Amino acid sequence: MPTTRDIREGDARKTLRDLGGPVDFILIDGWPGDKGPTLARQVIEIVAPQLRVGGYVMNDNAEADFLEFVRDPNNGFVSITLPLKGGTELCLKVA
């Protein structure tokens, strides 16, 4: 099975709107905003529909609103906080 690695530069809220098909792994390492949803929350909402069932998302900072999204059973993830850097979230898409 061929593999593709794709690194995109720019605003993730724009560059990740179309990933070209289901993906297996997404690393979200952004920064918390001063107000409103964090970048991680905005990005997970964009990429979640493009992640295949059985695919993983890792979030470096485990922001509260990101956790709210991935821990909501309606969004199709199970997740665990890893003891790295004060909180790194590993999420598996199950539905």
C-alpha cells in the first residue's frame, strides 16, 4: 500500500480543508488563542470528517475545548491523555 506524507505550510484552518481523501494520522500542534476557540479546536472540527475510522489524532497541548470535542461521544472518538509535556492527547476515531 503506498504511503503519502504531506506537510502543508500556512493557516491550518485553510490548508487542511481538503486533505484529498481519508487520512490515518493528524498531529495538531497549535497555540491557544486569547479568546474564542483554540486553534486545536478549530482544526479538529475541520479534519475530523476526513480522518478514517481507525485513524489517530495527536494534540500536543490538550487544550480544554479540544478535549471537549474529542470526548463528546457524538464526535466518534475515544482518547487518552499521555503523560508528556503536561498533557498530550492521543485520540482514536471509532465512528
